[in-house]
Amino acid sequence: MAQPTHTASTTDSPQRHRWCHWHKGPSETAILVDAIERNSAPPIALYACAPCREQRGLIALADRP
């Protein structure tokens, strides 16, 4: 069986696609809006796309005071 000579990485594409946790689908406009803290593991990052942020009044984590 032939092995692929090139594997895709996040640096290959100019736009990184993320998952929108609100409409449960991929999005080019998804940004970090929340993080669920856990006791013995890293936080879970939650992303939302532009339409979901507008509809639900979500604010980017970086833009919060």
C-alpha cells in the first residue's frame, strides 16, 4: 500500500478551521469564547463562529475585561 508523501498540517493552510460548539459544525470565523475549568486536566476551550456570537451575544474571551 502506498504511503502518503505529504501530510496536512495547520501551517499548510492560511486559514485554520475550528469547530463551533454552538451550531456544532466547522467554521472559518470561530474564536475562543469560553473555557471550562477542570480540576486535574487542562481547560476545555469553547469556540463560537461569528453568526452564533451575534445571535447569542457571546463575547470573545480576549475581549473581556
